[in-house]
Amino acid sequence: MRTDPTTKVYIQRRTTEGKSPREARRCLKRAIARQVVKLLERGPAEESLTAAKNLAMAA
């Protein structure tokens, strides 16, 4: 949390919304959990296809 720029922005946004640092961390944990669940639901096959498509689009 201390070094990741995305996390810093997220925490800053939540604290400017009026949340306490503790509440902002709680929101961050929920957001991370949603991302992890989404990755687990997709499965490894879809994840590798998505990564391959992203690489092809970047090239």
C-alpha cells in the first residue's frame, strides 16, 4: 500500500470523500477482493487469452 501508485491514488480519493484512513483501507480490501474473485471466476484459460489479446493490441 505504501509504494503502489494505484493504491495511493485510491486511498487518497477515498479520504477526500470523507472516509477515515481505516475506512479507506477497508474499501481497498473490498476492491482487491472483487478483483481477485473476478480473476478466479474467469479461470486460467480466459486469463491467458485476455493477456494474449492485450499483447497483440499493444504490438
